[in-house]
Amino acid sequence: MIFRRDGEPGRMRYGSAGLTRVFGGSPIGVLARLALLCVIVGLVLDQLDLDAFEIFRWASHLVRDAIANSADLLRLIGRYFLIGAVVVVPIWILLRVFRIGSGR
């Protein structure tokens, strides 16, 4: 017997609880809904004259451009970090030395 959170006995469930948790419901039901959704989306994309491979190519170019631009951004942030560290770290070290010397 399976108990719900409130302690009341619940109905018996068939199948693996792990698969139900992963799929968010009955695996067969979820797969059936996904298949129906795929057909509907495919129909809409076909009516809009969009090619799935073209969408995939566009997404891959988008990811490639994002990675290339992020490298430039990281290089710029790293440069600002080093410029700031030249000023901030020595001041921080001096403040730590003066705090130790003051007996705190």
C-alpha cells in the first residue's frame, strides 16, 4: 500500500516511480503528448516554410558566435581585473598590516 503525504492510503501505481519522476508523469502518456506536439510543431513549421536543418544551422552559428564573443568579453574583463588588482591588492595588504600593528 502506498501512503500519500497526508498519511492516507493512495491508489496503487504501476511502473517505476523513478521513471514517473523523471518524465513528470506516466512515461507512455508523456511520450504520446510529445509525439503529438512534434507533429503539430512540424505542421506549423512546414506551413511557415521553415526548414528544420536551417533552424539547426542558425542555432549552431548563434552558439559559435556567442562563444567567440564571450572570449573577447572574458579577455576584456581579465584586463580590467588586472588593472584594478594593481591598485586594490597593495592597498588591502597595507590595511591588513596596519590593522595587525594596531592590536585589533
